Amino acid sequence: MNNSKKRWAVGLLAGFLGILSLCGLTVRVIDPFFHYRAPDPEAEVWFDERYQNAGLLRSQQYETVLMGTSLAANYRPFWFDVFYKTSTVKVTIPNGGFHEFTQALDYAFQKQNVKRVIFGLDPNILARDPADAPDQLPEYLYDDNPWNDGRYLFSKDVLIRSGYTVIKKARGETQPLQDAFVWDGTLYFSKELALAGYERPEVAERPQPEDMFLDACGENLAVVQSWVEDHPDTQFVFYLSPYSILYWDKMQRLGETEAMFALLRRTAETLLPYDNVELQCFLTDTDTITNLDNYADHIHVAGRVTYAMAQAMPGKENCLTEENYRQRLDALHEFVVHYDYEKIFA
């Protein structure tokens, strides 16, 4: 190789390394996923829970972890700070799988002395086959190993997010930490919106077997039990969100009502014997679930309802117990089986 070709190769390599270093420095300074810095409590850009939660778990001081799917998005952490007299971090994973929640929880326990976990135990994710659940958390963010930071610093996607963050901040399009991933302010919850977001299924020819969900539910509950058993000094508050009457219309038409109630009974029977577990049930709040002005679709509820739920949780009036869970679930069963669904669509 002659000298000119050598100089060209060296120049090309130097240029490549220079561009790579510039990309890494840009990501390091802007740090859109809070890998090296704490978020600004007053003004931050939020866009991807799976990537930004790790930074929240690492940088915040907290005793309570509020965790769940998108149904937990419309809670503000400071509500629980006030109602439970605690410090709270919110970790939501839309359509999250139990493996993802486990990974995030393990990291929270590694970083802080977690005294309480408040978890949205959605029937939909309990009924899902674990093989079909997402597993998309970036593991390299949920550890403290500096040797895998290259996947963050030199990622094209992270670089694009860095540019997005700069643009959004320049436009003043930021949110405070307490509003991270909250979306109820962007929608006007109403019956019209709920119905527009609900695709009514055709009526099934025959009911589904009552044990339809129990295998999947058993596997998912085994994961939940591992959390409870591995952390006996932590209080676990599991809550069942108030799915709307449209959800039960769907269950009725698909022939899955009995299977869903079998799942709910199995959940209560599995979790209630633990001393460090509360199971709070808002599914049975018939005033809320029949008022479709509270909803954006058949399950996502407005912030005014989540506020009332957060306020009620420490009082424990919504707790299922080994003595009352059958009665309360039976009453809900009678209500949804005999409800006049056609009047909703008249």
C-alpha cells in the first residue's frame, strides 16, 4: 500500500472515530434516558417508559414503587406521597409482561430500600399466555455495568432521541416529573369517546370453558408470588382497576365471563393468604364502571377516578379478604350477567 492510500485509510478511520466520538458525546451530554443524570423535576421530555424508567429507578429516592401497565399511567406519584406519607416513584410499562415487571422491580430493590409496592394487577395481563407477553426492556440500562454503556452511547436510536429532546425543550414542550407519561390531560373522557374506542365483538356460538385462563393465570401468579416471597418485609398492594361495563359486554359476547371470574377467584385464593399482601378490588365499583364518561375506551379510566382510587387505598375499604372475596365477586357476577347492555348502544 502506497503512502497516499495509507493516508486515505488513516484519514477515513480517524473521521469515523471522530463521528463516533461526537455521537457518544452528544448522547452523554443530553442523556435522554437519564442514564447518567437525574431528570429535571420541573421540565423534562418523556417519550418511552421502557427506556426512561431505568433512570428514574436509579436517580430517585423512594420507599414506594407504583407499577403497572398503561392503566397506571394516569396516577401522579405525589398523590401516594400524601396519602401513604411516603416517597414514590412511578414505573409504568404499557402492555407490560411479567418478566419486564420483574426486571424493573429487581432493579428497584437493588437501588432503594423498597417498603411498599403498589401494583396494578390487570386481569388482562393475568389471562395472557406468558409466551405472548412482551419482553422488551433494554437490559443494559437496568444494571450498573459501565462496560455495556456503548450500546447506549453509540446507538443511532438514542442519538435521534437526543435530537428530539433538544427540539422539544427548545419549544418549551416539556412536562414536570409528576406528569411523566400521564395522558389524561390530552383527552376529554366521555361516553362518546369510550364507545368510539370499543369494537363490539360478535356473539360467540357457545361459552368458553371456565378454566380457559387458569393455566396462564397460574404461571403469571407464580411470578407475583415470587416477588412476595422474596421480599417478606415489603408490603404489596395489588389493585384491580375498574374495567368499564363495556369490558363485561365484551366478556359476555365472547362467552368468557365465567372464565374471567374463575381467574379472579384464583387470584384471590392465591394471594390473600400472604401476610404482606393486600388485594384491593375496584372492579366492583358499579357506579364508576357504568358511568362511561369516566372512560377513553373499555378499560382506560380518567385521572379523576385514579385520584379517588389512590385516596381510597390506604383506607382499605376496597380490600378483598379471605372472608369477603366470594361474596363481592359473586355480587359483581350477578350484576354483569344480568345487566342490560343493549341500552348502552340504543
